[in-house]
Amino acid sequence: MAESLYDRYVKAAAADRAHGEACEGCSPDARCAVGQRLYESFARLQDAYLAQRKRS
């Protein structure tokens, strides 16, 4: 079964958080290339999930 939008959003948030905690190149003000990609993925999924919730 395919993952729901919510499941993907939660996984992306966890991946972004875990990377930020482990990466010495990331800070609250700047991200490394991988950290930036993970954050953008999380933000895109969060926006989609919240938009879906508004439509419901």
C-alpha cells in the first residue's frame, strides 16, 4: 500500500530533524546542500498536507 501524504510528511520532518542534529555543516541559519534538500522536501510536503487538510 502506498504511503499517505501524512506519513511522507512525518518521515520528511524526521529526516530533516535527524540530519540537522548530526550535521556539523548545518545550523538554524544555514544548511549544507543535503540539509537544504531535506528541508525543502519537508516544507513541500508540509504545505501539501496542510492544503489537503484545508480542503477536507
